[in-house]
Amino acid sequence: MKKNYVVIGGQYFFYSYGVYPTLIGAKRVAAKNAEYWDNWQGWHIPAIYRLEDTEEGDNGRYPIPGTVPIAVGYLKGDRVRWN
């Protein structure tokens, strides 16, 4: 199965949580890997990018400058919501 979606998080440096074949699978992985950022922003959900909008780097994949994620999660109460 072709992998199409990349989950990328990280506060100071990009961190790739992997490449997944479905958007729902990528959303599940992103929700399970919520990150607590040590500034005023608090909890963050890693963003999801299309595979073609990323490049291979030293620590996995990272977004190509100027691209936007296709899904951005946020916490509402104790649930993850997606834009």
C-alpha cells in the first residue's frame, strides 16, 4: 500500500513520527504523540503533511519550506479536533 501522509511535530526541531498510507491512520498517530511545548503554548498535536510536500533529512522527513500541512490538530477539552 502506498504511503501518502507524514506526521511531523517538534518544538525546536522537526521530528517525524512516520509515514502512513491513510489520513485517519496519520491522525491517530498524531493524536497519540501529543507534545508538551515548554513555552506558553502548552500541548500541541503534530501536523500532517502530504508525502510530496516533505523531504528526507537527518532525523526523518521534514516539510519543504513554504508548504502547509493538510491537517492540524488541537485539543478541545480532552479530545483532539482537526482543521
